[in-house]
Amino acid sequence: MTEPSAESPADKLARATPPRVARRIRGLSDRAIAWIFVAPSIFLLLAVNIFPLIWTINLSFTNFRANRNREVEYIGLRNYERILTDSDIWLTMQATAHFLFWTIFFQVLIGFTLAWLINRKFRGNDLWTTIIVLPMMLSPAVVGNFWTFLYQPQIGLFNYVVSFFTGVDPSSFSMIGQVNLAPWSIVIVDTWMWTPFIMLICLAGLRSIPDYIYEAAEVDRASKWRQFWTITIPMALPFLMLAVLFRGIENFKMFDLVVQLTGGGPGSVTELTSINLKREAFEKWRTGYASAYAVILFVTVFGLASIYVKALNKVKER
Amino acid sequence: MAEVVLTGITKRFGRDTALSDVSLTVPDGAFVVLLGPTGAGKTTTLRLIAGLETPDAGDITIGGESVLGLTPAQRDVAMVFQQYSLYPHMTVRDNLAFPLRSPILRTPEHEITGKINEVAEVLHIAHKLNNKATALSGGEMQRVSIGRALVRAPQLFLMDEPLSSLDAKLRADLRIELKRIHSALGATLLYVTHDQIEAMTMASHVGVLDHGRLAQFGPPREIYENPVSLTVAGRLGLPRINALPADLFPGAPAGAATIGLRPEHIAQGEGQTAQITRVEHLGDQTRLHLSLHGHDIITLTDPHTDLRGGQSIAIAPRKPLYFDASGVRLA
């Protein structure tokens, strides 16, 4: 016989729970419970990422056009063949490579320099950090929009500043309108907007180097120059590489800023792959063809990123 | 050659005075140990000599020349930091080679390798040379950090509690090794520690710092036997010196407020009767914890003693040290 007074709270709870449910919950293994917890996210991942990916791969072998109601035929690798032999697509690839290379080059150069300057302890460096970081917080559409004004040949501030320093007539050139200048116009705006991002990550890297390491180097008779190359750079490199990875992936799929700024023009000199892809898919409605295009881009980014991450890990292990 | 002289050194950090009017002469080739509680200014003294801090007043000379305007690199000192300060992205070998690869020195690579192997052998890290500096235990890191100082032959070594993170056996080994290296190199060595055994066994001179002031400077035995104040007396000796009211025993001089009795300076079998509260057998010695008129006293006795807690024993002071109310030594 059980005495009611000797009952613990846990016993009470067990009694209050209907026996079938209690048994069922108790019967679940840890593994099953773990699955219950991760199942919603896995379902979402499958529905939003994995399924569309597989469906895109599937469509890439067809002549499907989403705006037409006709029989879909499987045409094998013909879409891929057409893309890889299309000289226009190679031109957009080149435009993208140009954009990627120079944005990352300038952003790393300026971003690291700024981080290095901010990291030297001086009064008001927090304020400077906030000011420098501002462009990053704006919407790309807004940035694109107001830079079109800055680049305006007659009233634009950019042309005026260039003219002030070089003496060139401000209305004699148009950053957005000229074939030779337009690729640089998007490089400048992206650099203006995203250099702070590289700076922030580099700053985190530089701040992670403790002062006593520099003190030890100082006593070990390393010059400032040698300290920079043997301590600062190697210890901040993993951070810098991570920042480059983020920017690289982001800029490979750059869309909003450039559409707002140049719309891919003049002609198609600033038509980056993502803009080109959008045109194929949702203006020309060549769905199957665009799917193959997307798969190629995905494989390119994925492949490059994997190689890069391997290199990054090697640097970290060093 | 590398006599280090500090004259009237004062160093303030904001409102805190880390060192106030410290004057100290470290003779050439001496092994000087700086003792003192946390915050006494020991590390600051080393950092000032290394050139990592600038004094607010006073002068520092090394080898007869003022070094105040010189950078740490120009002072030719090697320093072992308390927190290892290894270069985490380099291997042990590269850490040891770092000071030698200085463009000023232009040491040939085969000479660097030779030096590194020699030092690694002494510090028992030869098998770890290709490890990354972060893949070491705390003791190994500290040995690498000592090694980084030893590969150079500077005129002055500064060491900030280099053995504090090592285990007892390694500490004993390295104590002997450091002493041997010191006599072999003939360099001047300034050493900060909390550990009184390190101070007593290695030092040719001990400096006791207290609240940013140099309380006493001299050979370790003199500091032990002839402390100028109660604070200094409490720095050396284990178990610590017994500080008791001067009137507990007869014979105190006029003005004495405190009598200082080292544990070994208490005669047993005569004088006043004290209660034994605890007996600690440590193997080579036995400590007696006594209570006399409510005051705790620790003394030493024969390792094979039969005394037990609860018994009584008569004690009398021998070689007592007397201090006045402010802790200054009287006699």
C-alpha cells in the first residue's frame, strides 16, 4: 500500500499524465527525440533548397519554357553545349571576373589599411569606425540610385571632384554611359559600399593579436616592419581570407546594385552573369536554358569556394 | 659590463603609483630576485628596464649608459614573460629562431640551427621543435619562452615568474639549469618570483618590493636573518614568521609592538606553556601548531616526534626580532 503523504512531486506528475502518453514519451530513444527537434529545419531545407536545386538540374536537360504550355522534351546536354559555346555568355563571365577581381583587390587593400589605422589606439576611433561603416548599412538599391546622381556628368559630385583634381571638364565624361568607364563605375560603388565590411573583419583579426606578442617581438629586436610581416599579416590572414570569401560569393551573384546603377549597360559591358541569367529566365523565358546556366554558375561558385576553403583551413592550421 | 642602475624611478598608471622613488643597483653578473606581493611593482620594474614602459621620473642605466631614450631592441635585453608570449602561428623552432633572425644580427642559418638544438636539449623540448607553439602544454610553452631568451646572448636577462606554471619536478630541474646557465654565461639576471625557494636557492641578491617601494636589498641570507621590517620578514621563510604581540614574552625592548619569531627560532622545553592544536608530519620535518594565550604559533620539531594534538609544551623565544608599531625593525 502506498501512503499518499509519502508521494513526491514527480510521482504526482507521473500519476497525472495519462499512462499511454507517458509510456510513449518514455519509450522514445534519444535519437528519436533528436530527430523530432531537427525535423522542421530539415524539412524546410529540403523544400526550399534541395528540392529546387534538383528540380533545376532536371529542367536543365529540357527545352521547357515557363510561359508556354507545350510538351516538354528532354534534349540531353544541348543546353549546356549552347551556353558554353555562346560568346555573349563568355563576355558576361569576363565582366563578372573583372568586377570580382577589382572589387576584392581594392576592398582588401583599403579595408585592411583602414583596419590597421583604426586599430592604432587614438581618441575617437570608435566614432571613426561608425562613420566608416555607414555605407554598408544602406540598401543596395538606395546606393545604386544615389550613385547614378553622383555619376551624372552635368550635376554629379563625382565628376566635379574628378575634375577638381585632374582638370578634366566634368561634363566631358560619363562613368555610367561610357563603355570603357562603366565597368569601373560599378567597381567604385561596390568598393565604397563594402570596404567597411572587410575593414570590420580585419579589425577583429587585428584586435585578436594580443599586445604582449608585439612586446615580445619588440624585445626580440624585430623592427616594426618585421613585426608587420611576421606577426600582423600571418595572424590576421585567416580573418582576411574569410572576408574575401564572403565578398567573393556575394559579388559573384551581384545583382541589385548594378541593375539600379547601369542596368547592365551600356550595351552589355556591365551585364554580370546574374543579370544575364535573370534575363534568360524571366525576360526571354528560356527556362530550361536558364536552368542549365544556373547549374553551371552554381558548380563554378561551389567549386571555387571549396578550393578556397581548403586553402583557408591550411592557413588556419599553420 | 652590464651593471643595471635604477635611480629614483617613479612610474604612475593614471592615479595608481606602481613604483615610487626606487633606487637599485644590480651588480654585473648578479642574479637578482625581486620579491613582493601582487601589485608591488615587480613586473613594472622589469618592463621599465626592458623599455616597454617609460618612467615618469628617474633614470635607468645599463652598463653605465642611460637607456631611457633607447627602444627595447636597442637595449639588448632578453625577457621571459609571465604569459609565455609565444608567436602562436609559428613552430617551436621558428619561435626560438625569431630573435636570431633579426636583420641586425645576420646570424648564418647553420649557426641558428646549432643554437636552437643546443637550447632545446637543455630545456628538454628537442622532440617538440616542429610542433606548433599552440600545441604544447603550459610547461612546454614556458620552456620555449625561456629558450627564446637563451638563444640570444644578451647582456641582461629579465624573467617574470618563468617557473610559476611548471610542475614541482620540472621547476626544481629548471631552477638548477637556470643557475647553471647563469654562471656559464656570466650575464646579469633579474628575476621576479613569488616563490621563496627560488629566491633563496638562486639569488645572489634579493630585492623586496612593497607597495611600489624597495623595502630592502641584499643577499638572501641577510634578508632572511636581518629583515628591516615586518613586511620583509614575512616575505621569506616557510612556514611564515610568527608575528606576535611583543609583551607575550618577557624581555621586549622599549617601543616594541611586535615580536617576530621564525618557526625554527622557538626553543622547546622551557618558558611558557602552550597548547598543541595540530601536528603536521611532512616527512623531513614536523610542524607544530600551537596556541599561546589565544595566539597561533607555528614551530618545527623533530620529524619522529611523539607529540600529539591536545598536549602541552613549554616554549621560549630564541633570536627574536622586534618591530615597532609601524612594522619597522628595532633590534
